[in-house]
Amino acid sequence: IFDDIRKAITPKDVLKENIEKELTSLQGSYAVYIKDLKTGKETAVNAEQKMEVASLAKLYVAGRFFSLAKDDPTILKKSIVLTAGDKIDAVSGLANDPVGSYYHASYLVESMLNASDNIAFAMMSRDLGYKNIQNFAEGIGSTNTDFADTASSARDIGNILTKIYILANLCDNQHL
């Protein structure tokens, strides 16, 4: 009988049990999504629950931008102007720049991803359009993501990170 029990309990079950055990000792709401990128196997706890994702929303802006750049590389050099409405963060690298300053879109995306620059995020979101970013998220299967509210689920964030990982490996393998 013990052999049957050991066969029935998989490492995935043990992992999920351990995660749930750790989460019960914490206050607040938590979600966990783990995916083995080699096997595709997943372990999840509350993975569909929509939560505030803050700076992780920048992944969808970058995803939309790079999906456009794939078909039209000229977008990388597109100039985007800083407006007063973009100045949402006093600690941004762009915070002291005057309204009316111009930046290449590729620079803004780099600042957004490497320095978590919120002004660059605001500028790119405005330029790409909130609805277009939302449509991009839904188009890649992120069905529990609400870009306007910067809310998403652990599974949706795992989904876009998986797509980025796969794309990065394809580019690396092709020496791009």
C-alpha cells in the first residue's frame, strides 16, 4: 500500500503543498505560478486571481512595442515627446527633463525595463495606446490582465515571461 501512495504523490504535489503551507503563515493575498519550461508542467496556487502587478505591467508595454518593431523596425527610432501628463514620478531619470523633450522609443523601453522608469512607462503607454496594449495582452492569452488598472494574474505574468524567454532563446540561437 505504501508503494501505491508514493507513486500517487508526485514532486509537483509536494511542491504545491509546501507553497500552500508557507502562504498560510503570511498575511494578505498571494498567488504563485511555476512552470517548467522544458516539460511544460505547472504548479499553481491562486494563479488566476487578479492582483495589482505594479511594474510588471511594463512587460506588456514592452511586448506590444517589440511586436510592432518586429514588423516595422523604424519604430525603434520613433521620437516621442515628454508631456506634463507623463511626469508621474519625481525619482525617474526623466523627471528633471523639460516638457517637450524628445526621446527615441527604444531608449524609453530600455529605461522602462532596466531602470523601471515610470515616466518612460507613461510615455510609451500613451504612445502605444492603452487599448492596444490591452489587446496585445489578450492576444497572447493573458485573459486575466487589465492593463488600465495594472492588474493581472500570476498565470498571465508567467505567460508573458515564458514568451519572452522563448523569444530570447530564439534570438540567442540565431545570434540576433
